[in-house]
Amino acid sequence: MLTADNDGVAVAYERRGRDPTDAETVVLCEGLGYGRWMWNWQADALADDYHVIVWDNRGTGESDVPEGPYSIDDMAGDLGAVLDEAGVESAHVVGASMGGMVAQRFALRDDRAASLTLLCTSPGGPDAVPTPDATLERMFSVPDDADEREAIRYKMEPAVSDGFIEANEGLIERIVDWRLDSDAPPRAREAQAAAVRAFDAGDDLADLTLPTLVAHGTADRVLPVENGELLASAIPDAESEFVEGGSHLFFIEDAARVNDRIASFLADV
């Protein structure tokens, strides 16, 4: 585990795959509350051809947990510090959910972004379709008698397809283990959530002239698919992939398809 410093906040990251001196870099930006385990499927798939960086947002995993408030700009600065520390001058930036917001803001302020891949994310602002109230209730309020493992499973349910948890018990238990080890604590989770609520890139999307892929599940119950449609229509020449019936975590549930699409996009950049 390596660390970068952004104005006194230590940001944890790790490298996977090829040596950066003979391969392009892909950096993966995770979602709200999740640690860098979230990218295991994509990082492993990309590692044969790319130098891959995965990192923990402030408040999560092995990164520092500073007092709030947090902003998406803060986290884009964290990403910049990681690339500084890693000596990376250009990177393909992949972000999911909150990480997609971080990726958008980073690309708008830092010319080291060579391309953008935006999964299950939103431009924020008044035109965005908000997270449904039922999903928010499920994600941020758990039964009083739930233990830690039960609470994680309860909060995850809106993010996956109906029946996925029951059909993949072994995988879910591994994910619960990873989340117990690296999830943001409650105060950091709330600070990240506040940063998501305040994010608005809507007026800036036309400035994203770098190659961009937008991918979204059509049955996303966390950030509804209309948000992906907004991004795809507002970012000049963006490519799009809408996965029929895909959940918020479609990149885990349908990892092979998503990995192939990301790989083909990056190969054409």
C-alpha cells in the first residue's frame, strides 16, 4: 500500500499490472463508502495490458478520515495527488457512482485525463434524477437489531438485482468481509454523501472534449438510468452503453461484458 499527500490528507493507493514505463495508466475511482476492493474485477481484467492504479477516497479504506465537510473537488484533488506521487503524466480515468463524479471533476480541471469512462453516475445539479427515497432509506437506515454483517447486506440490496444476493451467497460473504475491513465509518460516509448532493457539473459537460464512454444499467435503483442518458447527450461525442436490466453494481454482476466494453473503448482511444 502506497500513500499520497493532499494538503495533509494521506490517500492510500496501490499499483497493479504492467510497469508504467511501458504501458498506459488506468486509474479507477470508487463509489460512496466503498474501498478499492470494488474494482477487483476490472483491475484484474485490465492488468495484462495496463498499469492500473486503485485508490481509497478520503474517509475510506486505508486513507485518512479527515473531519468534514468533503467535496467532489476535494476528492478530485486527492486523485491528482495520487497521480503526482505515482509519477503519472497521463491516465485513462474510470469512475463509478460517486467515483464518476470525481472523474468528471478531475477531467475538467486536470489535463492529465486521457479519457473518461463513467459508470452508473450522474452530472448532479437540477436536471439530475435523484436517488429514490426508498433507496436512501434502505442505504442509510438499518433495523436496530441488525448486526454488522446483516446491516451491510441490508444496505446493499438496492444496488444489486433482485435475487442476486440469494443466488451468490459465497460472493456476497466475501464482499461483506471486504466492506467490514474498508467501508467508510458513518461520519465519513455522511461527508461523502453530502459531497454527492452538492455536486453539479451540468453546465460544464460541454467542456469535456476528451474521449468518453458512459455506461449505465437500465434498472439502476441508486442513480437512475436517466442520469447516464443526460451525460451521454451532454458530453460531446460520448459513446454510450446501456445494459438492459442492469443494476447499480452492474459492473460486478455483469463484469465480463463491462470489462470487454471498457477494454475495447480504451483500445480505440
